[in-house]
Amino acid sequence: MTDTATPATDTQATEAAAAHAAHVQMVKPEHTGARVTVLVQPEEKYLSMPRPKTSRQLLAALGLAEETALVARNGQLLTPDRHIWPNDDLLVRKVASSG
């Protein structure tokens, strides 16, 4: 049995990272300190923003109430008081029903 999958090369990985980076919106680009990347769903919008200290501050920076969104890091939900670290990749999922 032969494996027909083509392994990803460094070039393919670099191209994928560049394509992802091209879709990231910079929030406060003048900020030179620590940043985090946030995927906001369901809009599928990527943001690079100055690092908030907690998930509560992240939601406030995005203009979202704590009851209307979930914050996750590496597949784990974060409570509002959980710390966010520099260079974290975060997911914010809006959960409020409309209608």
C-alpha cells in the first residue's frame, strides 16, 4: 500500500502562513508591545490587537458583553478572569441568539 499524500514543504507552510497573515486586520498598529491574534466567529474575522490582560478585557475591547461571547485558547474555554499571554491565538465565538 502506497501513501499518496504529499507532505507539506517549508515553502507550502510559508505560503499558507502568508495567506493567513494577509487576512489579519491590525487593531492599533502603532502599538509596539505584546499582541494577540483573535478569530472572531461567526464572521471569521482575524484581528491582531494589543494584548488584553484577561478575557474580560478582550471582550470589552471588542465591544462584547460577557454573556454574549465565549473565549477559547487551544480548545479550552476561558473564564472572564483568565489571563491572556503575549502571542496567544484566541477564538471569540458570539453565542447570543438573534430573532
